[in-house]
Amino acid sequence: MAKESGAFKLLAGLLIGAAAGAAAGLLMAPQSGEETRKQLRKEADKLKKDLDKYSNDFSEKAKKAKADLEVRLAEVKSKLQSTANDLKSDAKKAKDEFEENVGV
């Protein structure tokens, strides 16, 4: 989880840096305002598509992690239930043996 969080922060930083650099470059370029606005829209659309792609990737990873966690929890619950049943059975046997030895 920590690696994914670090990767997400790195990716977000790269996207923000790319957007800021692209905007600064376009604003300082020797072209008309109309051309600059068109380029800004084009860059914004490209960044939005990239962000959507990465957010979908992270969303899929989160869904997979959740499903894996649910499977692991079910396994742990099953093992705990089995252990509890074994302990109950052992306790009943010990009780029966005790009663048999004491003559209750």
C-alpha cells in the first residue's frame, strides 16, 4: 500500500509539473492568444485523458486489493471457526474424561 501511495504522489507531481510547464511555455511563446488558447485546451484535454487513465488504473488496483482482502479475511474467519470448534471438541473430551475418572 505504501508503494502505491508513493507512486500515486509521484505520478500526481509529474502531472502537475507537466501541466505547469506546458502552461508556462505556452504563455511565453510568441504566438497569438487564439493559438495559445487552442494549445492550452489541447494540453488540458490530453492531461485529463491521462489522469482518467491513471485514476481508472488505481481504481482497478483498489478493487483488486479489496477483493484480495475479503478472500483473506474469509480464510482467517474459517480458520478461527475451525480452531474454535476444535477447542470446543477438546474441552468436551477433557470434561467427559474428567467426569469418567472422578465418577460423576
